[in-house]
Amino acid sequence: MKVIRIDHVQLAIPPDGEETARAFYIGVLGLTEVPKPEAMRARGGMWFAEGIHLGIEEGMRPSVKMHPALVVSDLAALEARLRAAHYEFIEAHELPGVRRGHTRDPFGNRIELVQEAAA
């Protein structure tokens, strides 16, 4: 037995946070929402085709250290979109040769963004 891949990562959002989440995850990051299975819809939250799930959590506290890292095709363009939408982008330089940085979603969850390596 071996682990093949990660299926998804779930982050918490507060109750009634779906529309705010859509504005960020779809409108800024460009993710694609997919329908949750019928049996799970009553719980609220949402799923994205790129492997991010958002679940409703009462008393939600943001993930300040834990985070998904999303590989993107054009980090400079995404950084510009983040800044235009008034989101912070902090570039990270600890890994030589890798362009990456962090932002936070509207709820304070940390999101890492990594430039896709040139082929």
C-alpha cells in the first residue's frame, strides 16, 4: 500500500461565509466550484475542482500556520489580482529558484501560491 496523492484539503469558514468565499476563491483565485454531493449540501460550505474544500465551522478560527499550497501558472498575474482586490501577498524567498508567497483568504486562512516550474 502507498499513498497515491492528496484528494483535497479542507479549510474552515464561518457560518454564512459562502458568498464571501466565492468572491475570493472564484473571483480572485480563479478556482472552479463543483457541486457537493446531495447528502452533504445541508452542512453548507463548498468544494472546488482544484482540491480545496471549505467547511462551515461554528467559532471558526483561521489556519495561520497550516495551509494548502496551490501551484499556479502565472504568479505575477495572480499577485496583481490579489492586490487589486485588496489582499496582501507576501513573497517568500527561503527556497532558492522557487517563486512563491502567501496570502490570506477573507477569513484569515493562510494560502501559499507557488509559480509552476518552467518545463
